[in-house]
Amino acid sequence: MAKGIAMLGWIDYVGLTRCRAVPPDQMAARREHGLGWAVAGQALTPFSEIAINPWGSIAEVRQVPDPSAHVTLPAYDGAAPFDLTLCDSLNSDGSSWDCCTRGFARKALTALESDFGLRFVGAFEHEFTLSGGTITPGAPFTVEALRVAPRFTADLADALSQAGLEPETVEPEYGYLQYEVTTAPAIGLAAADRAILTREVIREVARWHGLRATFSPKPSLDGVGNGAHLHFSFADGESRNMSFDASTPSQASPFVRSFIAGVMDHMPALVAYTAPSPVSYLRLGPHHWSCGFASFGIQNREAAIRICPSPARDPKRQASGFNLEYRPADATASAYMIIGALIQAGLSGVRRQLPLPPSCDVDPAELSEAQRRELGIVTLPASLAEALSALEADEIASSWMPATMRRSYVDVKRLEQKLAEAKVPEEVCRQHAAVY
């Protein structure tokens, strides 16, 4: 039986897991110095085009694997074993490369812990759509929709468990052949690692069955979109949920109230990090349960950021289950950049002690402009171009990236927008569905 290869993966600006591979018996040696990689690759779009960049053909970094971010699956029906370890992009002196998306998240997480004594606890929801094969779709949310692909869904649950990713649900979604997977929350960088590894395991299990799983936010123009909603809370060193305060109407702690205010304040720029592709804006919009406005709510699924109270009656379980959800995110973004930018936005509000915005308890699209203005609700960017303009206009949000990262990130995204503008929306959807 083939031993397979060990893949070293890293996540770039467009949310793809790029990789190099080595024989498994070389992995121990690679953990010290990794593999070299020409950094101009960071300027790749999801396709074959490469943006103007500051690096050229000489500069390189080392992709150094982190053993804590590793999954392996055994061989399946003739397929070689699946072995993937995520990497840090490091300079030759061992320091973090300033354009490493994993390093971007680590910087924000470090600020959260060093300045406020808190740890980020998060879990993504993974929506995806299957294609290929001969599966006949079932009706949305039904047993039939789950059972039309029984081996796939059963093998997927088993594979996620074997990989140590702690699956919580595998369920049919609203779209035809659309499914959602959730996993248990993880702390800090592991929350993003788990998201990336979960998606790659889902793709692998789909390949076992002759299928393709796409996480594209809009696989087809007239179809249902896929989101990557992020649930999160904050814990202290004793793992207590410091997001909860039973004495307030919102049940949110003072830290979280100002955190939400910071996210709201930077939301138009924030989506340039969390919904960073042309196709993202074919999904975002009113009445899609995917957010068309920068709004805050309690249990309001049209709000961009919402409080999710625990249904438990026991005070301890009520406190531990309380969390927030950030909704305008999708899998064309690096999970590291989603978490890093979200934390930076929230901490901006905490440092300025911003008050909690008024809660919106209806679909913001149903309000008048005057009512939205009263609640502090603004329209989200309607395109990637608008989001990038909002990012460049927001000096605080732009400062979260080092100068080289900011310049090269925007250049890649501007090229993505230009490429999309030369195509009809249906083709943009098809292209992204094939890649993601």
C-alpha cells in the first residue's frame, strides 16, 4: 500500500490552502527549517493571474510546519492516506513574515491576551455544496436530503472525528445538495486552524465519493450561497466565559459591549478582510440571511453581528453557552484574517470604551433610512471595489496590516475585481465554485 505524501499547507490572501509535499519520513527534519517558497506566490489570485507585487523572483520565506495543526486520514478505497500540516511563514531568522496570514491572527490574539487577559474561543459554521456524481437532491433540511448521500455524510462524520476535529453536527441545509458542518470551539489560533483543516477534510471525503465540495459563497447566480459564520466568546485563564453578564439586558459583559461597538464602527472596512472576493457580494445582501447592513441584534439572523444567548436555565450553563456570531464572512477569506481583523476591530471599540449600539430586532431592510440612521445602521459595501475603498478610507482598519501586507493585499484584491468585471456574473460564480 502506498505510504502517500506529507503535505505542508499555508493560507494565502485568497483563502486557498497552497502546499508543498515531502515523503513522510522527511517531516521531522522539516519541522525546524520547513520548505522554501517564493513569496511572489502570495500575489496569486484564485486563478492563474498574479498581481503586481514588491517581491519579484528572488525573495522567499520558509514554510515551517506546526505539529499542533495537523490532520491525517487513512487510505480509502485505493486513495492514498491524507496527511496535512499547516505552516507558519517565517523569515530566515525565524521571525514571522509580515505577510503571513497566520502571523496576522497571532498578532491580534497576542494583543487580546496581553492587554486584556482574555483568550479568543471560536468555531466556524461550514456551509458547502456538493456537485458531481448522480445524487438526486432532497428537499431542504429534510432526512431525505441527508440520506441521498448516506455514505458521504457517514464517512464525513467519521473522518472528522478520526482527524480530531470534534464534529458537532453534519446536517442538510437550505440549498439543494448544500450541507453544513459545525465543530466544537477551539481556543486562539486553533480556531482558525480547525476551520481550515475541517474544510480540507470535507473536500477529501467528497473526492473519495467522486464528488466535489465547494465552499464558494455563491456557486450559482440563482442558487443559495455558502457562508462561514463565526461564533465566538472570550475566556479568562481559568476558562470562564468573560463575555457574559447576567445583570444586563443584553447579557453582554462591558468588554463585549464595547467589542461589538468596535466591530460595528469598522464593519464597512472589515468586510474587505472577511468577504474578500467579487463573488462574496453576490451573496451578501438584504433578505438572504447573510447581511446587507452593518447592524447589531440579539438572535437576529439578518444582523451582521448578533448575540446568541444560551437556552440553558442553569446559571453556570447559561454563562458558558453565551456567545456572539459574526455573519458577513465566507470561505474565500483566510480564516486567520477573519479572526485577526475581527479581534482588531473589537479591540478598537474596547480601547475607546464605545457604548453598545442599539439592538435591531427586525430585518434592517424593512426599516426606513431614518430608522436605520437612528440605530446606527449603515449599508454594507455592495462590491469588493466598495469594500476596498472603505478599507483604504478607514485608517485604523488599514493599520491592522503591516505596510507591505496592506499594499500587496489590496493589489491582489483589485486584480480580482478587475478580472470579475470582464465576465458575466454567471461565469464569475462558475469559476469560484470550481476553485473553492
